[in-house]
Amino acid sequence: MIISNVRVLGGEPVDIRVEDGLIAEIGPALSGGEVVDGRGAIALPGLVDLHTHLREPGREDAETVLTGTQAAARGGYTAVHAMANTSPVADTAGVVEQVWRLGREHGHCDVQPVGAVTVGLEGGRLAELGAMADSAARVRVFSDDGKCVSDAVLMRRALEYVKAFDGVVAQHAQEPRLTEGAQMNEGVVSGRLGLTGWPAVAEEAIIARDCLLAAHVGSRLHVCHLSTAGSVEIIRWAKSKGWNVTAEVTPHHLLLTDDLVEDSPVGAYNPIYKVNPPLRTRADVEALRAALADGTIDVVATDHAPHPVEDKETEWSAAAMGMIGLETALSVVQEAMVDTGLLDWAGVAERMSAAPARIGRLPGHGNVLEAGAPANITLYDPSVRTPVDPSAYASKSRNTPYEGMTLPGRVVATFLRGRPTVLEGKLT
């Protein structure tokens, strides 16, 4: 196959020749196969998501491995890490292997399961970390995401345990006692609306503790979905010490603010904006953008959290927390980071492909687009602007905060080891 007229990381137009799932050659006017016209699109290494909720097994009404990986492919992803908060919880070798095999069967992108840190996500005792690591799924990322590993002794033990197989603990930083009944960011808007506030310190206190624990035991720590300026400063401090700490930010925390809970195109108290951690202030957004630009934050991760309509279209206090994001992530990053001059396309490739693959120890993904590399490729047209229409999504769920907005860019095609999973924006 010849993928013609594409701009690798936004450079000059070239052709990419693909053979046997690998990039065979990159250069001008190549020949020797079926031609797919790239029409001047930007070529990026296939995107990798460190933080995806596929819901299967147990909540197939919200998402399945099939629909979630279809959404991922349409968003330009060739691999996703499937979080453990399924039903049953992915805390055993059997469950992670089930999810891994479903991903292989459906084939729209690679699915790398994330194992739970504690049994049942209950924070009482460690799950079968070693068995999951040795399973067919080869789990290397462990997280109780949705819940915090709040017990410091248990967190220490988890960090010590994963060192044996070069694993990483991905912490959902939320001190539970400081967030009891919390509904949105603690601040001016929560005070005006009468909603229980979610203080920034609830996130920052856990991050500070866990950075110290990771340094103490010499292990790898990854911090999920940073949302505050204070969290950024703690991660920056930890990295200045040379500690093995990485962090992610979601697209929605790079663009949206807590003002939307009070004043948005869809009205006040709309649960579409209810998410964990909550949307924060404009100052927090600016700090997160700056940290992603300078490398303090390593990764953009979607935290794709699908919910059925009945779980979101209800009163604010009863609504589920979470937003979908696989099919809009690249567009939001363009809006927040590229069009503002904070990142170039090489920077996007690092933060949305290379770094997540590196942190997740995912071979074959995140590679530089060059001869000999796996042909995991995303073609993206940044020149168009498109109204967000969730009814056209591949995901089973529709809980996007961007409905009605116009976002830049469009994924034109996605190739998984040289096989097109998306062409002309449509699933193949």
C-alpha cells in the first residue's frame, strides 16, 4: 500500500509505502502498491490512550470493547489501556485476559487491560498483581481509577510489588474524606450554586504523598487526570528531584471550566459537565496547558467515560460522573494547544502516542514514523472545522460536553499495522 501526499508531523508532503504491517519506505513519488490518497493530511504515529473505560464486562449498556475500540479508531487511536472498574473488576488474570482477547477479536485497535490495585477496588488488600503481569495480557499498569488508593501503607506495598516486573501504579488522586458529597470544584461558582465543593487540596495532598512514597521505594508512579495548578507544581517539584513520576491531563481539563456548570449553552446544572475530577477554574486550565507544553505533564489521556442516557439525563446530584472523549480528543488538543501555539505536531505525537506507549510499556506503538517501524499511522486534517454531533459517534454513549460546539480537525484515516481501520473518516 502507498499512503500518498501526507505531511509527517506537519512537514513537507511525502508518500509512505507499507509492506507486511511495517513502514517500508518514506519519500516522494513512491510506487508499488494500492494507493490511498492522503490529500495533504498530517501523518502522526497511531495515538495511544492510557486511560479508557470500555465498561465490558458488566456495563455493556454504556460501552463494549467493540464499540469503544471503534470509537478509538475513529479518534485516531491504535491502542487503548482499558481501565479496571468493570463488573467483575479486572483484579484477576482471568478478567484481564477476557478483555485482552475481546480486543484481539474485534481488531479496531489494540486493547491493553489495566489491572486493579486492590481487590474489588475496595482498598482493603492488594489484587493479584503478579498473576495479571504474568497473564497473556502482560499487564503493566495498575489502577483503582474511579477510587483512590487512600491507604498509604497499601499504596507503598503496591509500589514495591510492581517493581518486580517494571509495572506502574496509576493513582486516582482524591482524598475521600475531603470529597464526601462533593459535586463540583470548590470555589466561587460552587458557592453561588449551593453545590458541595471539591477542593483542590483533595487532589494535591494525595499526589504529594504518593510522589514521596514512590521516591522512597524507588518505583514508578503515574498520576491520572491532573486538574489543578497546585498539582502541576507538585509534579514539577517531583521531577526536579529526578523521581520516576509521570502525569496525564484530559482534553476536557485543557478546555472547559467550572463556569459551565452555571452558565452554558445547555443551561445551568447540566450533568454533562459533571466529571471526576471536576472542571476547575480558568487559572487551572492555563497552568495545565503550560505544564503540558513544557513537559511537566507527559500525556494527554482521554478518561473516556461512557454512560447510558438515564445515568446522565437526571438531576445533578444523582447523575454519574464522566464524559466520553475518544472521538474528540485530537480536535480538543488542536484547539487548546496547537492553535494557541503551545505545541507543534511533533509535540502532539510525543504526548498522545510516544509517551503513553512508553509509560504503559506497550511495544509496537508510539514509534517514530520511519522505515522499519510498525505501520500504526493516523492521518489528520487540521484545516476543517466540524460541529460536534454525538449521534454520529461510534461509541454507544452520547455524554459529550462538546455537543453543539464547533471543533477543529478531522481524523481522515487510521492504520493498525498497515491495515486501515478508518478511511475517509468512516470505519472499515
